[in-house]
Amino acid sequence: MLFASVLAASAAIQLAAAAPDDALELAREALEATEAGSIEGWAFTETSVENGRKTVSRFDPRRPEGGQWSLVSVNDRPPTDEERQASAERRATERQASESGGNGDGESVEIGAMIEPDSLRLIEETEEFALYRFDPAKDDDDDSGFHQHVDATLKVVKAGPYVATIDMRSRAPFKPQFGVKIDEFATMLTFEPQDSGGPVLPRTVSVRVAGRAFLVKKIDEAVEVAYSDYELVGP
């Protein structure tokens, strides 16, 4: 699932002493509350728009493994048999990749793993929210130095508290590898309680990547995903 692949434990995160202790505690509580918002046991609808193609799918954990995802529509019309088959194959590939990485469908969102320890800084605070800047976590397998080119913020809603948004954007064009230039990178994740005092669940994911590879191949990817119609169907 896209959300899980784009998103360990929050309790182990070390937050920077540069921010006041109460602000750090607020961030800890918000991360814990948001990461505890597992979608395990929830059915939901996923609406995805990728480069102009809109698909609506439904996830239901009560269905047998391998059939939990069902394609509802493509560009506001019923899907063809070929589109259903292609969707099923893609979901199977995503599931295998997620399981090998330790995050399958319905597991908690480990947003704490996205944050480099000791990097969180309080940069703005109002009565309603607190805004923090952080360094994206370094990937041991990533030699591109991606994290060095990205500005990242985390917004905490105090009434909860919970993480409302995670926003990561490139500050300037950069070259993650030989022959590839990224002109724009932007990712935003949003979260919201299911109801007053209820679990905090994923709401949207947006990804934008633009650039060029080896001067001739244009990179232009835009994905918008929304999660809705949550229904608690399991423990």
C-alpha cells in the first residue's frame, strides 16, 4: 500500500534538547498517538489520482488474504476485467514488498522512523498547534544524500495531541544519482482522528516528483491519495 511504503518505534525517538521540555513532550505524545492509530481491523476506501488517472479501491480485512483489495472504479466508470486483473497483480506485489519490509496492510504507520533522532526543533507555536522542523531519517542503503536536500516539518494539533501533517519538500534542484536531476520533490501526509477522542488515522498522501534523467527522459510524477469511509470491522 502506498501509504505504508512511503512511511521504528516512536517511544525510542530522541528529541532535541534545543526545544523546551514541554514542547518535546507534546511532540512525543502526538507521535505516539498517531502511530498508535493502526488501520488494522479497519475497512476503508482509497481514492488515488496518479498522473490524471483516478482509481477507487476498497480494502476489507474480512476478505481472504489476496482478495482484501477490490477495484471499484477507474475514471468514474466500472473497471474492465483487464483493469481488475492488473490491480490485483499490483496489490499482490505491494503486499509482498510490504511484508518483506515488515509493514503489511493494516499495520501501524511508523512516522517516527522518518525522523532523524535529535533533529526535531520547535519553530512556531500557537494556542491550537505546534510546528516543528526535522531532518529526514538517513537510509543506510541510500548513497544519494537525499535527506540533505529536503526541508521537513511536522505539525501537531494540541487538542489531542496528534500529528496533523508531515511535509517534506526539496529546497533546490539536486542530483540523487549520476544522470538524474530532480527539480522538484514534495510529499505531504495528513492525519485526523476518526471522531472526537478516537484513533488518529491516515487521511491523505500527496507525492510530486519532477526532473530529468540523462537529459532526455522527463520525470513528471504526481500522485494524490485520499482515505475515507473508515469502518471498524475487527478488534
